[in-house]
Amino acid sequence: MNKKIVIAIDAMGGENAPNKNIEGIALFIKNNQNKNDYFFNIFGDKEKILKEVKKYNFSENLFEIFHSSTIVSDDETPLTAIKSSKDSSMWNSINSQITINSDISLSAGNTGVLFVISRMLLKTIDTVSRPALAGLWPNKKNMNVVLDLGANVECDDVNLVDFAEMGSALYKSLFPDDVAKVALLNIGSEEIKGTETLKKAYTKLKDISAYGDFEFNGFIEGNKITDGASNVIVTDGFTGNIALKTAEGTAKFITDSLKESLTETVLSKISIIFSYFALKKFKSKLDPRKFNGAIFLGLKGPVVKSHGSTDAVGFYHSIDLCYRIIKGDLMNKIKSNLSHASDKR
Amino acid sequence: MNKKIVIAIDAMGGENAPNKNIEGIALFIKNNQNKNDYFFNIFGDKEKILKEVKKYNFSENLFEIFHSSTIVSDDETPLTAIKSSKDSSMWNSINSQITINSDISLSAGNTGVLFVISRMLLKTIDTVSRPALAGLWPNKKNMNVVLDLGANVECDDVNLVDFAEMGSALYKSLFPDDVAKVALLNIGSEEIKGTETLKKAYTKLKDISAYGDFEFNGFIEGNKITDGASNVIVTDGFTGNIALKTAEGTAKFITDSLKESLTETVLSKISIIFSYFALKKFKSKLDPRKFNGAIFLGLKGPVVKSHGSTDAVGFYHSIDLCYRIIKGDLMNKIKSNLSHASDKR
């Protein structure tokens, strides 16, 4: 029998923890009843966790609880985190990738602290110039991987090339039957557009795409991110963060306006009865909980960050992401891809 | 009697020119019948323009046509533009701000060429470090001015401060009864976040806000652009362009998904009958034609760029923008604001 996929869960991170975290695990187990290839190491307040676990009647073969007495607060800054977060549920969860058998960690806690602890405990892969934060983003055909989303405010061309290789590895882990198609986010699609860094990265990526880790689609503008022609969108952390948050803000602005319009008059309220299923499907397609989970790439072990404010369904989607990342053999794919990137430095 | 507001129109720029350009003028005249304070200098193929003008039966007191024999093509690059675009409708339109009495120019033609010609003919204001491209963006309360949208790929803190002062001048020209509230686009709202350039600009803007040209709201994240707490969003041209286009792409992606859902089943199609007015209102509120028009700020005369692909209604909104810019005394407001910025350099 193959080794099980072991997911370390920080049960205490995020709003409404550990309730939503444990309910998220319950949803995963419910949706994967026919599988026997996963196991959870759950970290946090043992008593509270047990109380939640009992609600769902998990099989004992599926999990183990490890007591952690402290929790990383949302106010903690990365500067003091290393000292004060030792032995917290977050710390112990990540550390279990080294000390015991966890393949991947998931936390909905403080992002900055999670990044610092992960980097310190797991260490950066030797051939990676900089680790990056990758996210999922809906597109017309399926889903994009977008990186970096804020881990590196300024990036050079070597970093961008590494991001392209790591993003492609992630895409192929999640969608093994699909081709990774890389594009560099820029303010025009012509080769002469943008910063010197982007132009250099363009030339290198064109070269490296010969290895076949990804197709290279050149530059892409912000309005083409969702059109599905490319599925690995590469950018520096500043631009990626602005783009992601602007898209989130725009989506909220539009759906709020729609809601307002549809509930304004009696007639429009009646229309909701008829369009109920259509609107439900529309809402479900763009449900941000389906895209919940940012992935730290470039460390010697993978770490996933769930939105702190998401609910059990969102947390479930992050768990599912962890499962697919390990099932898709992300770490070996990253190593293989990066050997091509460093060949060309 | 006060001097009339004289708007120079490049009638040959953009798709479906000169038809949409002249129809746009007709819409403006129709909506401003009670006013007697504006005049159009129209540049382009005289015969074609006259043919269109006759359709709408304009009063002869409202316009003059100036024949231009050539047109700047969309394929023209800014590099060769100066030589080859001389005496084009675009060139003559901008030049009329110097040679005759035009207060402002409007074109829906080639953006890069328009920028180069405008800069060469009108020249940069002495106290401006760099001209910028500003756009309008809906927010929950009203409208944002966002700049730079792509004229300057890289910017320093002095540029960003100038953008804040010019953006505030534009905002106050368009909305004289409102207060300009400046925010710097960043990846976090805390003072310590972002690049060194942004931190320096932050300190300077905090200082300069004492002059009262604007309130300074500090850093803003991408998801807060539309919430209305700030209305002058300042950023470098690379980031601004990415943010604008990402927002456009997201808006299109969501409204396309909605359309798809609402036309999928018979039941949902029936719902459209009931929600017709609500959906129409929703659509109208976010109609991009209402926000059509990017403004070149920092030159000795103002120039407005309409989207090339917009229709007569979109072009009308750009004309209205030109009218309000001059009515609001933009140029003097810019000069006054900039004197405060240069005081603090």
C-alpha cells in the first residue's frame, strides 16, 4: 500500500476556530468516503478539538490530535513571532513536517507569522531564489495559478523565472491532464512594453519553455487574466497583491450593486423567484470559498494558508487543495522544474 | 459675457469615426440646450464631417470645421508619430490650443501618439516632474480619480506627490462641492508596508495635506478602491494600469457569467421580464461609457483621450468631461496645488 497523504491542520487559526476547522475536516471526510489514502494530524487545544470531533463521529483511523497550549494571535507581528509563537498550534503543525510524518500544513491564522515560521522551520529549497505565495483565481475555462501575491515586494528576472517554474509545477499537480501556460503580467502585450526586469524575464522564459515544463504565452494585460488562454500568471508580489485585491474589490462592488438592484422593487423581488436557480448557480460558480487557499511555494515542504474569515466550506476547499497538492506530487515537480530554471541562469 | 468653453474635437479618431464623434457632439448639444457657454472646433475630413453634421442640424453658432487631410492610424508608433502625424486631425486639434482659441482637446485615436504629440506641442508645466494619465472609476459614493494609468512605468516619490496634487485638482474641478481625499495604492494599509518610494511619498503627502488641497487617507489596498472613503487614488503607471485593466476584466468576467446564468433556462429567461428595470438600472450604473475619458494632466493644456472602441454615448461622456474640466478651472487649480508640492520638495 502507498503511504497515506498526511495533512497537518492548525485547528486554532482563523475566525471561529476550532469549530470551522474541524467541520471542514468533516466535510472532506464526507466527500472522500471511498478513499483510504489520507490522514490528519490536528494541532491545538485538545479538549476543544475533541468536543468538535465528537459532533461528526470521525473514524479514529483518520486522525490524531496533538495538544498545543498556545495560539498565534492576529495581532502578532512577524518580527516577534519566532520567539512568541513557539509551541503554538501553528508552529507545531508546520514542525510536524520535520519531526513526524506530515506532508503539508494548513492554517487559517496570521499570514505574516505563518510565512516567517514556515520559512524558518522548513527552509528554502537550495535552487530557489525566493519563495512565493501563489493563489487560485477563476478563469473562463477553469482556474489560474497566480503568483507572487505579496511575499516579495520587489523581484528580479531570476525570481520571476523561478515563480513561473514553481507555478507551473503547482498547476500540473492540481490539473495533471492539462498543460501549464505561463504569462507575465504587464501593461501591454508587445515585447517592448514594461520594465527592464520584465523584458529580461520574457527572454529567459522563452528560452526555458523549450524544456516543456510549460508553454510560454508572453506578456498578458490585466483584462486578460480571466480569459483562460494562460493559466499560470507570473508577477512580482506588489503587483500580484494589488491585482488580486482589486479583482476581489471589483467583484464585491458588482455583486453588491446587483443585489441592491434586484431587491429594490416588488417586481424585481418577484424576479428572484424565477431566477433563483440561475442566480444560485452564478453565485456558486464565483464562490470565493472554492478558491480559498494560498500556497507557499519554494520551501522544502508545502504550506497552505486559508483565509482567516472563511467558513467550514472554505476551509474544506483548502484541505482538498492540500490533498491534491500532495497527490499531484508537487515537491518533485518543483525540483524537476527548478533544475531547468537554474540551468539557464 | 464670459469667454465660451472651446473644445477641440479630433473627429477622425477611433472606430466608426467621424460618425460617432459627431453624434456625440449632437448628444452634448441636446443635453445642454439651455446653455450658451460652449463651442466646438472640429478637426478632420471636412466633407465627411459636414455630411454627419447635417443629420443633426446643429446651430452654426456652436461649431467650426477645420479641414485636416490626414489621420493618425492605430498602427502608428509613438516613435515615428511626430514626423508622420503632422497636420493630421489629431495634431491640428491639439495645436489649436496654441494657435487659436481651443481650451481643451478630445481624441479617440491612437493613445501613444496622442500622448507624444500632446507633450511635444503643449509642453509640460514647469513645476511638474512628470505628466500623468488619470481616469475615472466608479465607487460606492460617486467616482474616483485614479492616476497614473500607464504614462510612467516607474515613478519616484516626487512624481507620486505631483500626481496627488494634480489628481486632487481634477477631482475638485469635476466635483467642486466635494472634498478631494487622496490615498496611495499599496499592499497593506499600515505605514510600514510597501516600497521605500511609497513610504517617502506617504510622509510628504501627510505634510503637504496641511495646505488643504486634499485630505490624506494614507495607504489603501486594492479591495478598497471602490468603497468611496477615498476618491483620488495615486499610484505609479505600471500598477495603475494593471489595477484598471484587472478591474475591467473582472467586471466583464462577472457580468458575462451573470448573463450566461440568466439566459440558460426558460425559467431564468422569464425572470428577466420581471427584473428588466432592475437589471437595466444595474447595467446603467456600471456602464463603462459613463467613465469614458482619460485625462493627460501636467501639460500646459488639458487633453482627453476617449476609448477608441466606444460609441456616440461614450464619446458624449468624454465631451461632457472636457466641458466640466474647463468649467471647473482645472489648469489654475493644478498650478495652485503644484506650488504647494514644489514648496515641500
